[in-house]
Amino acid sequence: MPVRPKKSLGQHFLRDENIARKIVNSLRPDQAKSILEIGPGTGVLTKYLFELEGTIHLIEIDRESFEYLIKQFPDRSGAIHHGDFLKDDISAMLTKPAAIIGNFPYNISSQIFFRVLDNRQIIDQVVCMIQKEVADRIRAPHGSKTYGILSVLLQAWYDIEYLFSVPPQVFIPPPRVQSAVIRLSRNQQAKLDCDETIFFRVVKAAFNHRRKTLRNSLKGHFQLPEKPHDYFSLRPEQLSVGQFIELAQMLGD
């Protein structure tokens, strides 16, 4: 390998070119003015991305990978950034409608999705490879045991498609889990029918105590109505995204 995979960064480099092309082909480049690849590693997706039209940027936290990519794509060096997607200001790299793509490090995939949510007015599309368990959790319907914070928050603003599964043996080193590729597409919900800050707070507080009823999990965080709605006797996984929006409306009044 031209770059040594680092366990501390959760690096598992894809070595199957057919899967790499399939991931890039899952993008809808005609619907994106700019594309940002997170953690390009050895550039297995990058070479196919650079075949697309539009503005392409890469952000790579690993210095060794960054230097390797500069050598591999010297004519595109201005598009390759050494930085941290979770901390850096990425607005200069993104032009709406923007797309995100990448083989996300499994240990920080949830943090990446929260960062996507922070930039939901710019990011219209995400194509990513993540742990299959996380993919299943994100697209879980209400009533499911795996339905949780990210399920509600992402489904509020994105349509989520499970595209295909990826076996461990196509990576170096092979992960101990199954992987999956999903696509998130921004829905038509420009703004929720509630205070969005309260919506985030309600969802997080509810699922932080998912075995409790909503009355018990929320009473320490919000002033509950004198005549609580039926929702307050339910557990958080029983509420749909729309019902969480209603709940945020009640608590925001």
C-alpha cells in the first residue's frame, strides 16, 4: 500500500475498483455544483470523481495521505486540502447545491452526519460508505428498536436510500463489520414547522432516556403543558418525525 492505514483514524482503504466506480456513479452530479470528498485516503474514489464536471474538493486529515494525493494528482493540488471536516470551515469549498461523498471512518460517521445537518441548507446530497449497522439505524422507521436521534434528525431533512452492501474483504485492512453505501437526498422541507433549535433539543433529550416515557425524559428540560398531550405517555421510538415536529411546536409555544 502506498499509504499505511492508521487504526487511530479508522482507516480501511477500499481496494475494489468496481465498487469504487459504483459509489461515484451513485452521485447525481447534474444536481450538484460542488462535490466534497471526505477522507480520500489513497484516492480510490478520487480518480473517478475527477472525471466529473463541476467543482471537486477533497479534505484529508492524514498528512501522509494528503502528501500522497498531491503527488498522484499534481494538476489538481489546489483542490486537495489538509484539514478536518469536523472542525474546519467548509463553506468556502461548497457551492449550493453541494454533494458530499466518501468512505467515512466508522468511528466518526455519526459526527460527520451531525456536521452535514449543520450545513443542511448547502448540502443537498450525500453518498457514503458506512457501517451497515449505522446505515440500518439511520433509515429505521419509527417503532423500530434501532430508530434514534440520527434517524429522526436526518429523516426530517433528507430522503435516505440504502444502495448496496459491501463485504469486509474488499478493504485493507478488512473491518470486523459489514459495510453499506447509502444516499441522502435533500427533501423539500426548507424549514420545519417549529423552532428547529427546540426540535433538536427535544429529539436528543427524548432518546437520551429512550426507555422512559417522553413525560419523564423531557420534564427536566422543558416546561410541559398543564394538560399534556397523549404523546407524553409514549416512548421516543413510537413517534414519527412529523410527531416530533408537533411535540417541538407544543414545547416551543
